[in-house]
Amino acid sequence: MSIELTVNGQHYEVQTAPNRTLVEILRDDLRLTGTKEACSIGVCGVCTVLLDGRIVSSCLVLAQMADGAQVTTIEGLGSEDHLSPVQQAFIDHGGFQCGICTPGQIVAATALLDEIPSPTADQVKEWMTGNLCRCTGYYTIIESILGAADAHSRATA
Amino acid sequence: MNRFAYHAPQTVDEACALLEQYGDDARLLAGGTALVILMKQELVQPGHLVDLRRVSGSMRGVEVQHDGLRIGALMTQRELEVSSTIVEHLPVLAQTLRKVATMRIRNMATLGGNLAHGDPSLDPPVALVACDALVRVRSSSGERDIPLDTFYVDYYETSLQPTEILTDVLVPNSAPRSHTVYLKLLPRSQDDYATVGVAARLTLDESGTRCADARVVLGAAGSTVVRARQAESVLLGQDATAAAFREAAAVGRREVDPLSDNRGSAEYKRDMAEVMIRRALLAALAGLHGS
């Protein structure tokens, strides 16, 4: 069967068996390897992408569930020459060490700031629940997101 | 994951016909957050997947009707959590959904899927049993409403037939002077399953002091959602006081049958069931007094 989806603004038609998941299609078929897969059961948050604007675990999205969808991955948020504000904040505040969870953290944080531009620390913690990190101990991740929110409010003030 | 044939019916009738045709070999797909994991682990290997997500209209939406709310089974948990209608008319459901897993899961998982999954550790069934909710189910031969209280049979087993689809959740209006809460004990992480979950509904009589009606419902405390009817009956006609709640909680602990697992021993969970029943009743009373 084939599905059609738009990833980071680019339209794709993908031939796939129905028993494959969105993260497999992104990584293996479209070669967008920024999105990682770890737990494969929707717990760890590493495979977080935006599906029609909402954060989801792409490891639980069957191919057909992405048919006709708009998908945004980490590759759609910035470029090497022009990092997104959240990406820059994760560098400025040391919001990562090994980096495996980072694409998922940044996609989830970007969705948070789209919905709540100036979140409190508690709102950040609630929103980011389930984006697991085994290196940083979370504090610098929270600082990064609050930092990105501050930078944004300064930029728009 | 096994290979399967994928079907995308446009109407509930078409979906029912597919279930008639494929019987036990078919599974319904809504949010997929439970089913896809079971399929990945090869615990479920359907030959046919019937995707309800393209079914138009009737299984979505939230409607305020004269006798209560009708909630379309395909509504995602996140949609309901932030729905102004739910927040206004059934705040305990919004509060409960906020405690389910993570937002990534709530963005996909539907209320109907959650109720039909039959996992006794899930939160929404507990809160909705306390609200006397019913589920409307449809098959090619007709429609029936099942009180959620009698819907659960055993671990992952409900009274749904293989040919039936849960289409709506019906929540009757609550009585005056009634308040419902759901408490979830999470000693590990925020996104975990409950160690014990308790919903309590307290309805006071016209004096405003005595319990005219009560619901005490527990999750993660047995092979199904557990309604602690003896604890409820302890409260009837009694003044709504901490002493009465303590007595009800002591009775309620004998009505649960939890399993020992990595969230604690059965004995620990029984202790916590008692503590959480008491706290839930206190919280319901505090809600009635507007604090």
C-alpha cells in the first residue's frame, strides 16, 4: 500500500507495509534519522514528533495513521546555520549530554512554547513528563526551555 | 508486528459489517496506544485491523443533553481534558485525564479505547464508574447501553462482544449536593500506572450533613475496576465526617484484591487503598464545601 504525508513541509508518497510505524518510515524510508527510537512502547519520548501539530510517540503511529498527516521532526525546526530558539537554548543552558533524547526533548519543548509561550517551571515539568533523560538530571532541560521562553519574550517585547 | 489487512470504514455500520465478517480475527484501531504495543509484543496478532479513525461524525464530539453528557468514543483524552464543556460539566474527568500517562499518549489515546481496553489499572474507568457512566455499544444487530459498573469481567475482558463497537460514553447528571474526585497514588513517576487509584463521589442529603449516596471505586486493586459497595453502604445515612470516612475505608480495604508487583506488595496496596479511600472521601467533602 502507499501513504502520503507531509514531513517538514515536504510532500512524500511512501510505499509501505501496514505493519510499520511512523518512526521506521521517517528513519528508514525518508532517511530523517534525527528522530530516534529507544523504548518502542511509547514511554521514553525519544521518538517524539508533531503529528498534525500535536506531540506523539512516532513508535506507536502505524503507517496508515500518518496517511494525509502533517509531520514535523527535529529536522524541521532549524538548520545547522540557523538553529531554532529552543535548539540554541539547549546549547546555551547545557540541556543535553549524550544527545539521544534531545530531538524528542526539543520537539516537545517547541510544541509547549507554541501553546504556552511563557510557561512556569511547573508547566514545563508537566508538559515534559515522559521525555526521559538519563544524563542531565532534567534541571538543565527545564532551564533550557525557560531560557528559550525568556529569549522569545525579549525578542517580541 | 504481524502482517494484517487494513480496513478504513467510513461509517459505524461499515465497521460493524467488517466485525461481522472477520469476527475474532479483527481488532478495532482507535488511538492505537494500547493495541500497537500489544501487537509489537505479539500478544495480539489480528489478521484484520479495522481503523475507526476515518469514521465520520457520530463517534466524536461532546454534547450536553437534558439528562447528562454524551461523549463520542473517538474523542482523544487530551481533547476531553481541555474541553470547556468537560471542564464545566464533568470536571472530575478532566482532572482524571490529566493524570493519565503523558501528553503524547493523551494526544492519541481515545476515551472509548481506554474504557474498552479492560485494563484494571487505568484511571478513567475508575472515575467514570463513580459517575454512574454507561457505554453505548453498537453491532449490526442493534444498540445497547451498558452501565460501566457491570462492563468489566476480568483482566482485559469486558462484556463487549467481538462484533460490538463502543460508540459513546453517557454520563448522567449528578445529584445536587454531590461532588466527585479521583486520587491516584504515584510513588514512582508521574507517568506511571496507579499503585492504587480511588474515585469517591459523595452526595449529601437536604440537611447538607448526612450522606444520601456514595460511590467508592478503585483501580489497580483487582482483576477489574472495583466498586467497594460495602464501604459505600457504611456511609449511607451517616454524617459525613472524618470518623465515618475512616470506618468506610477500613471496610473498603477488605473489598480489594491487588496483585504484588513492582509497584508494591499486595499488602502494601491494601494499606494504601484504605488510606486513599479516606483521603478521597475527605477531598470529596472538601469539594462540596467549596474548598
